[in-house]
Amino acid sequence: MDITNTLFLFNFLQLNILPSFGFLFDIDGVLVRGKTPIPAAKTAFQKLVNSQGQFLVPVVFVTNAGNCLRQKKADQLSHILGVPISQDQVMMSHSPLRMFKRYHEKCVLVSGQGPLLDIAQDLGFSQPITIETLREKYPLLDVVDHDRTPDVSYPSAVELPKIEAVVLFGEPVRWETNLQLIIDVLLTSGYPGNPYHHENYPHIPVLACNMDLMWVAEAQSPRFGHGTFMVCLENIYKKITGKDLKYEALMGKPSELTYQYAEYLIRTQAAERQWKQPIQTLYAVGDNLMTDVYGANLYNRYLEEKNSRKGSKTQIQAEVAGGRGSAALSQDDEIDNIWENELASAAATHCRSVLVCTGVYNPHTEAPLDTKESITETVFHGHRDFRFDPGLVEPDHIVPDVDAAVDLIFHLENFAPN
């Protein structure tokens, strides 16, 4: 072999040893079903680490779950996959709330399950109040369950600070209690012990995480997710007031803000490993057309539009009011300048969607390819504020499982780690 060919081969191998791509892995339905690991997951991750357990490419776990701290999820993943996972590789649906600093000093009502106060405080909130605390302070509000009706005939004299925002972390346990008290807070402008005032519209801000209508556990069919709870809340609010419930921000897949934050975590990993080559392509591996595929394709569209506007200042986009139109977050309010600069420095040019068949997606029961008027609202399982767009629910690749996804992506990238 002459020296020219030798140099060419050397350069080719060098380019393929350094990653120019990263993985965004969903968890439920891709790596586990409930608490049961999917067999292909452990095999896949043995291909992603070297003999010292270091990742060969940047990997972020992007889950719509929001009922625990990042470290707990990282520990669970380390046990399931047999490789060391750090909390900096885990992105919960609520992780972008770190950037919404304008709410961090306000009194906020938090709904969901798990260690809610610990989660809220870890994100930066200094005055979170749980639904249970609200129920204790205002015992006359929660009366749907007659067995829990308080034995009092007068309202509590204890007053809480005005609630200035509602944060929905995930599906709660007692839906009737959460629905009732959240509606009380919205219709009283943060003073749930007061009478309703329907003229107070728009209501105080609502920030919601995890829009999944359904998710997959051990049962044969998908289970209700936080998106189902949100459907209930939205419809109750509209039935009472005649007006739409409005969200200050929607987080978790498929929102663009979630993918921007995930790309920031990917870039951070690459910088820590001193990989000089820019991460140009993100591969989002998931099991849900309406969240994983829709979100990856929506972010890919955003990247394409951003790159077509090279030379102009990039605005940070978030799904405020969801699919009704992305709105730029205020630099002075929602996102401080540090976060804005971090997100604006995104270097990726593509986000590719890879759909696996081990979770929500069933190739025999999904929406028909005919996108004419025969497709009704009941087919689209995405959130109310995201329009149905046939192009956004069409995956770039469909594979049997996550192990096949890793093999495919290595092949597409001609990636040959040593």
C-alpha cells in the first residue's frame, strides 16, 4: 500500500473513532417495561462502553418520567444496564425547569408523586407547596371521597402565601383531590380558600411536564400517563369557565425545549471527554410515535430552519402554548442569559428518530397512512396544543429493539470504536 492510501486509511479511521453523533434514549418501553428490563438493552449498552466502562459516544437518557431525582434514576439504570450511569446523563421531564428562574423564588403548588419537595428544591424552587399540604390547610376543599370528608364545619384559619404558579410534575395518585385543588387555585388566583372569580383570566401560570397520554409497563396494554390527567384538568377547567386552560410552558417530549436541553447535556459530555469533533447528529431512540418520534422530528425541523438562517441571531424556542406556535422565551424573565447562551450555541444539524417495537408502538394498530379527513382527533394521541402533522409522526427508522437501533446507528455513522 503506498503512502497516500495509508494516510487516507489513517484519516478515515481517525474520523470514525471520534464520535460526531450522540444518543438520546427513552427509558420506558425501550430499556424497561415497568421494572422489568428488556433483554436487548443490556446487550446494546455493552457495545456503547469500553473495557473501563466509559461511554464511546455521548449518551443522554431522556425520559418523560418525573417522580424521582436524577440520581435515583441513574442508579436504577446502572443496575439494569450493567454500566455506570451518572445523574448528568439523565434528563427527567422536569429538568428544563432549572432554566425558569423567574418562578424559583415564588410560592408554587406542585402536583405529582414521589419526593415532590426534594425534586422541586433540587430544581431551584424555594417555596414549593404540595397538594397534601394545601389539603391540610384547607380541609373543606377535598370532599369527593366521603370517607375522607373532614369532621369540621368551618374553614381553616391558617393562611398560606399566595400561590403564584402551578407546576405539574406528573400523574398524581388521588386524581379527584388534585383536580379539585388545582381548579380551586386557578379560579381564585392563588387563594384557594376564597370564592371563585371567573373574570380572573388568564389564570396564574401553569407549567406542565410529561404530556404522555399513555406509557407501557408490565400490562399487555398501555397505561394512563400524565397526559391523561392533563386532558381531565383541561376539560374540567373549560367546562366550568368556558375558556381554555393555558400553559406557560410544556416540558418533556415532544417539546423543542426538552431537546435543546438534551443537546446541551450531550455537548457537555463531549467537552468533558475532550472530543473535539462537533456533535452534528442526534439519534432519538424511543417507542412512542406521539412523543419520541414527534419530538425528534419537530426538533429536526427546528435545526433545519435554524441552520438555514445562518448569520442571523438564533432565538431560543420553547413550546409555550405548544403546537399553536413556538414563542421565544423572554431573556429577562424565563431564561437567564447564561442558559440562553448555552442553548443558542447548539451545533447539531440533524435529529433522527429511531422507533423500536418493544413499547407503546405496535406496527399493526397505529394510525393509518391515509392522512386525509378520515384521520380524526381520536387517532392523534399527542397533547391538545400540538397539531397533528403526518410528517412529524413518521420515523426515520423502525427497528425491533434498542440493540438493533445501536447496530443501525453505528452502521449509518461508519463508527468503528477501538
